[in-house]
Amino acid sequence: MNRNKGSKFVSLFLIVLFFGVILVPAAGAAPGKDPGKEDGGEKNVDDSSWEEWKQAHTVEVEVTTVYNYKKDGNFEITETYSGEKLKQKFKVDKLTKSKSFTVPSGKQVTVNTQAGPFEMQPGDRKEVLSEKSVVLTTADDPYSWSEVTGSTSVSYPQWTWSKVLWFYELEDPINLIWEQSNLKTVKSVILKQRWTDNPSEYTHYISYPDGTWVRGDGVADSKYRVLGGYHARLWELPGGAVVANAHHDDDIFILPGHQVDRYEAAEGKVASFFNTWSVLQDYIYLANPVGTPGYEPYNDGKATLIT
């Protein structure tokens, strides 16, 4: 998830107990320009329909984040969206999501936020207020990526989504595509690199053309990625293609832990596993840029095509 890490504050060893939903500011990323053939993109999606849809589903929310460090070592982070714009658009007063970590009892922790870091002791509870823009949709109103048409257009999902109650929130960009393949074959190549199947991860989804929301199938270079690591979520699409978001997570010594700190490096790393396949770097422009070149995490909006 997109976050300016600033200077690192090493707190302590954390093990993720369960995963909630993570917020990303990708919703506010500037629309990308079609690179065309001169910039490596040979096939492209029509980004005008996506930008129109995204604008209609973007909402400004007030965010209340509660950090609760219990004396038994359980550290809970609860995030609540509220505000008049949320109520007007989706007819709900609040949307709440949470996650929890286990902390060795008695240890002081440092929490990093956009407003700056602060320290907490067992028994402390702190509430932080902020505002941000998010892209939200209902289960029955996904972006219809399968209906994108045009002489140079191809149809692939552009983003992963997390679930908040019965709503879905924009998360990570798709950056890898395998055409004429299947999930089992693609995973077998990745797992031969000593990656692990079914790692600990936040659950993300993609909407399929039939209206269902399908959760990703995760692989990673280690189960918990305590010191950070590479992670990918994959989906097999109807018609014989596989798509993925690959990224590198930061370590869990920095609360709230396991935030995306790199996209492009992870895209290249996973693609390198397929050295006996045809690999076309940044071949398909998916109109899903994140961040600014030169500042991590950054995604250029182009997916590598592997066949």
C-alpha cells in the first residue's frame, strides 16, 4: 500500500495473527498517459472509461484510527471511515476495518503515521484523526473491465480490491499477465524458486465478468516475511489467462507492518522466473500508475506479458 516511510523506526518483532483490510492511496494516483509503442507499450486498455468510473466512485472520508496496545501484548488497529459524503454516496454512516498483531509483553512500540511517529507502552490507547480519498464500490457495481473494446484494447482487470463489509475498496495494481496459461502452471514455476504457497496475507479480490468476486491465490518468498519480502497474488481468468499483482512488503518491525514499498522490482523478479518463456517487459498498458517516478512505491501502469 502506498506509504511514505520516512526514516525507519525499529520497534520489535511482530507476528501477524490475522489480517484485516489495508488502505491504499492509489485511488488518488494521477491518471497515466498511454505510452504507446514508443514507450514500450504494444497493447493498451482504454483508460478513459476507467477514469470516468473511478471518478464516480471516489469519495472523501473522515478517518478515525484507533491504536490499542493491550497489556496482554495484543496490538489492535481499527480504522473507521465516516462523513457526510460517505453517507450521501453509499447510504451508510460508518465503515470499519481492523487488524491485529501480537507483541512481546512489556515492549515499547513505535507507530508511524502520516502525521509523524509516536511511541506506545502496554495499556496505551491512541486515536488519530485524518481525511483521505478512497475508491469504493458495491458488490453489484464493479468496473466492467471485460467490456473494454477498441482496435488496440485488450481486456484485463487493472486492480485488486479489499472487502469492507459489503463494499470493495481499491488496492494494488495488476502488473503481470500470463496469456494462454493457467494458475496451476504459473504457480508451479514460481514455487520452484523456493517460494511458499498460501502465505499470511491480507485478502484481496478481483471482480469477474459473471459478477462474482474472486479472492487471490497468494505466493511469497516466505510465509510471514518478518523482515520484509516479495509477495504476489494471482487469479486465473475465464478464457485462459492469469493475472497478478507482485510487490515487495516492508518488514513488520514498523507498525502497522507489511506495507508495500516496491512494485516494479517485484514485477521484474517474478517475470525473471519464466526465463524459458516469452517475456515482454511492460508490454500492456493497464492505466493503473501508482505514485511518482523515483519515489517508492511506484508502479508505471504497464504490465509485463508472459507466454
